[in-house]
Amino acid sequence: MSKKILELCLSPDLGGLELYAYSCYQNFAQNTQVDFVIAKGSKLDHYFDDTNKLYIKRSKLPFVSAWKLAKYIDEEAIDTVHFHWTKDILTVVLAKVLSRQKPKVVQSRHMRMTRFKDDFYHKWLYKNIDMMHAVTKEVQKQLERFIPQDILPKVTTIYPGVKPKSDLDILNLQEEYKNSNTFCVVIVGRIEEAKGQAVAIEAIAKLKELNIRLFIVGVPMEDSYLEKLQSRVYELSVEDKVVFTGFTKEVDKYMQLCDISIMATQNETFGLVVIESMANKTPVIAKNMGGPLEIIEDNVDGLFYDGTASDLALKIKLLYDDQKLLEKLRENGIKKVQSQFDFETQLNKLYKVINES
């Protein structure tokens, strides 16, 4: 029997976590009734126009929000509350306790857990969560390590997926940026220190004698950091080799324009950009830690580097020189996302687990 599900994400941002919550809402709604709880005026609120939205204001003292949520749970006979943002945990658990319906609570854990949750407060929270969905096996291990066994919810790992990508019209970008010999590299993500754009710039500077161009796709979290990166580009005399695209809705086009994609995040929990790049037929060079270790098989469907600009430059040059290896990584990457990271398949797995929980 299908259960009535309430998706919840009060995050003000619009990144991989928030878009994943929305994807769950869309996919699950194909099988059962699903409502969505968001913060009014958030970036996610502006992202979609669906009418099944309940607005709740998140605060440091979430009792009013929890009461409103509990009332909605009872009025709508919600069977399962599925939330994503860790900061929503208290609101959701309080709502469960206050409600008559006592719905099942499922958390999708997108971030790492790094410390023990064995104090009274956290024990109470996790005792009231019925299932935790980890986006990687490493996150599952962390949950099992840091949450006491006597209150550990059921934990399962289901990887996020990616939609199939069609070949796009990139003629305008090619005419603007890429002649027949230009080797293009892309790094996609919010412009902030943790995402590693600085390392990519340093690597390109070490290869400045080659016909290579780096595209930095994303918006800055702070203008001061963007200005710092731009100053570094001038200091290294690579102004003609580095392009800051700013905000763009054409991320897939830039991926398809480029020969390789870089994942330089200091410690990426999963690495959605990795599978997005593979789906766009763009081989990936990723830092050898975190989520990419569960996606990439080194030298088979991608390459790892050790986090330094020197090693990243070596790996870029390796693919610059070896077209045969580049093509092998491209073909195997496409096969991997089709077989292991298909968007609908992965969400269907999660729906089945939540519905049966």
C-alpha cells in the first residue's frame, strides 16, 4: 500500500541537496500523494510552482514551526516525513512527538558525520528517526560509528543518480572559445575555497605553454574570494587561459564543450558533478578522497590526483597527450552512469525503501 509522504527541506540555498529533495518530490509523486514543506521566499521556493507546498519558517526555537508541522501531519494523515537538511532535524522530530499521527521519519544524509552523537539530546533525536538514507557507503559507516547502536535507526545506502544527457548545440561556445587545437578544462561549483578553483588555476599556470583553457563555472559565495582568484590569474599571467562564466543555466553545454572536468573539492561527500560530467561524455579528474572514491575506478573511467596543483597538472597533461586514454575514460564513464547512477532507477530504489520502511 502506498504511503502519503511529506518531503521537507527548509534550507535557504539551492544546491545539490535542495535539488535532490525536489527530485524526490517529483519522482515519488508518480506513485503516491506527496506534499512539500519549504521556507517561504527561499531559493527552492522560487525554483518551482507546484501548489502542494506548505510554508514553514525555520527558527532557532522551532516549537511554533514544529506545532504547525504536526498539525498538518495530522490533518493530512501523513504516513512518512522525509527530510534532507540536517538543521531541520529538531523541527521534524518535535513535530512527530507532538502529532497524533506519529509518522515514520526518514532522513537522507547528504553530509559527513564527524563526531559522536551519544549525549542525551542527540540520543533523543535519533531514537525518533526510523530510517537514515546515506548517499555513500562512507557516510553509512560514519552513521554506524558515531550514533550509539541502541538508538541507531535503520541505515541504507542509495547513491544519487543523473538524468541522461542529449548532445547539445555548442557551436556558439566553440566559435567563441575553442579552435581545433584548444584543449578545454571545466570546473563546476560554487566559487569558494573548499571547491578548489585555486588549485585548478595553479595547475593551468604550470601548463601555460600548452593550448589549454580553463572554464570556472559557478557563482561566488563572497565577491572578495572571486576577486582573490582573479588577482591570482593575473599574477600567473594566464588571463587568456582562464574564463569565469559567472551564473549560467548552460552548465551541460560547458561540460560538453570541454575535454575534461575537474572535481577539486577538498572533501566531497558524494560528487554529483562527477556523474553529471560522465553523463555529458566528459572524463573526470577528481581528488582522491570522499565520494569520488566510490564513483571512479582510477585509470578506467576517470583519474585521481593527490590534491596538489602539481599532480593535477600532470594528470591534465596526461590526457592532453593521450587521446586514446581520454576516449577510454569517456566511453567507460558513460557506461558507468548508465548502469549504476541512472536518475529514475536510483530514486525508485529510494521510494521503495521509504514506502516499505
